[in-house]
Amino acid sequence: QVQLAESGGGLVQAGDSLRLSCAASEHTSNNWVMAWFRQTPGKEREFVGAIRRVGYTTHYADSVRGRFTISRDGAKNTVYLTMDSLIPEDSAVYYCALGNGVILSAIRNSLSYSYWGQGTQVTVSS
């Protein structure tokens, strides 16, 4: 069973930066996609960004493009979400997710992912 371990959340001020990490215990496919989602109480889980094994291309939600960056360390099976210029609206529980064989048109859909991290709280104060 693949496990995802997240770390790096916390309380920061608006304008600050934060980096989240997501370490996968293993990859069972060479066609994986690792994604970040976030969720606030009473709302649906929202796509933040993703990185695809194919070409290691990255994709972002409009709300974070230019402020958030996804990178990876292949040797550690770890993906990072670097969040710059944080705003209070970025406050949420952030989840990483792993899916195998996720087609490009489906990467923003949480149902495309089989494995999920435990979530980490990010709070941005104004």
C-alpha cells in the first residue's frame, strides 16, 4: 500500500512563504501524477497544482499560478509545494495525492487520485 507523508504546514503572515513536502513510500507506476489539493470547512476539495511523471510537467490552478511552485526530488520520491506571497485566502488544509495513469484532462479532479496524505494545516494571518 502506497503511503504519502506530508509535512511543512504552519501559521504564517500574509506575504510570507512556506514549503510543503510530500514523500511517497514508493511509486508503482512510471506514469504517475502527484497533486496538491486544499480544503476549507464546508467547501469541496480544490485543486492547487500537480506534477506529471511524463515530462515532469507542472500544472497550476489560476488562483495560485505565479505564486506557488511544485518541484520534486526523485531520489527521495518527494514532491514539494513552495508557496510564496501567501494571502489569507490560501488558508486551508493541504493534501497531497498520487494517481497512476491520470490523463491530462483529469488532473484537476480529486477522484482521479487513489492515494492521499493526511493533510497539513496552513494558516495565513492578515
